[in-house]
Amino acid sequence: MRRSLIIATVLMALVRSAPAWGATVDGIDIHWTSTGNGPNAVIFVHGWTCDSTSWQYQVPAISRRYRVITLDLPGHGKSGSPTDGQFSMALFARAVEAVRSEADIDKAVLAGHSMGTPVVRQYALMYPERVAGLVLVDGLVQLAGTAPVARPRMIGAEGRQMREGIARGMASTATPEVQEQIVKMMLATSEATADGAMVATWDQSSWTNDVVSVPALGVYAGTSSVANPDAMKRLYSQLEYHVIPGTGHFLMMEKPQEFNRLLGDFLAKLDY
């Protein structure tokens, strides 16, 4: 157990020591890092109330062959927040585009975990010429016209308790060290971001049935509560779908070697 904690600490330090850069969208400073010098790029997009350290086990492995970009979405991690307090999938997608432009990347594969999945989908719809492929990591995929879901607010004492409950539930199958890392990360995000980003995630105005035609890899947890393969097959014409048994929502942190193998195999098939 101590050895796994040491390894996690070292990987976290490697991620944090990657060269950090800045971009802006709507006057919001966006924090991002670049690791590796491969000819092709992969952009990792984290989930709700998370940050770029979600990908700490992917950056060292994938950057051996590819240029790896991580970023903190508006309101998350080291990035700034919108002055009007309004979040949307379009804002998040434009933040990704600001980073891509600043990084001087022509095309990239975008990997989105959890809320990051609708973010990278929105990006692909807004900037199709910049997308070589998508990786959907236990993320929400919904068809337009789906019945609305009532989502509780994430503010106040009750909201704080709910956030912690959600975080611990998402991390329940991870090791104790990884569990605490996830909970600490998710609770460090501000109340305003937690509430606003949750509203944005479930905003049905951003749900469309437009088909994304680039190659797509879906990797979902064995205990996933958001997996929707039927919808995914309708929305992604070149879908490759995998389940990693024995994992929870943060599968890329729980079984990084298996996840990295699937991701590496997918990337190797692409020509961009």
C-alpha cells in the first residue's frame, strides 16, 4: 500500500512539473501543460469538479509517443472562473480551442472523462476540422429529446454533503489512497463551479443527435451508471467500445495499465 502511495506521489509530481502555459477565453485564464514531443497530439479533458491531475497516470505513458496536453476547464484547478458565473458546454469547448490554438496544434485526439465527454463532443461539433478522434471515458452521452432529469443544487451545507457523497461514490472502488485523492480534488473546486458545471452538464439545449464521424473510443467502467452504448452507436459512426471490469468511475486511475493499453492501441490506428 505504501509503495502505491509513493508511485502515485511521484506521478503527480511529474504531471505538476510539466511546462505550464496559459490561454484565455472570454477573459478567463486557462491553465494547461504540454508534455512530450511526438508529431501527434492528445488533449485530455477532465470531469466535473476535477482537474488535470485526473490524468496523472496517462501523461507519462502516452507522452512517450505523443504530445500530451492537459488543461483545467474554466472554474476548475488553476484556471480562472467566468465573471458572470455562467458555465456551458460551449464555454468549455471554446476553452479547449483556446488551448489548442495556443499550443499550435493542427489536429488532436481529445479524451474526455465524465463531464469531459460532453465537452469533447461539443468541441467536435464546433471545430470538426481540429479533431482526429475522440475518447469517451465513462462519460455522459445523451440523445436529444431524452426526458429531463431533476438535478439538486450543489450549494450550501447540504450541497457540500451531496458533493462529498458523489465524490466518495465515484471513488468507491479505488484504493484508499486514490479515493482520498479524488475526494480532495473534487471538494477543492468552488461551490459556484460545482453548481454551475452540474447545471451545464444536464442542460438539454446542448444535446443534439448530430452524428460525429471521426473514430471514437468508448472506455467505460464495469460499474458504470452512465454507460449508454445504444445512444453512443447512434451518435458516433466509428465507435469502438470497451468495458474495464472491476472499475468505478475513475477507471483510468484505478486500472491505468489496462486503460493506457486500450488508448495506445486506438491511437496507433489513427493517421493524423
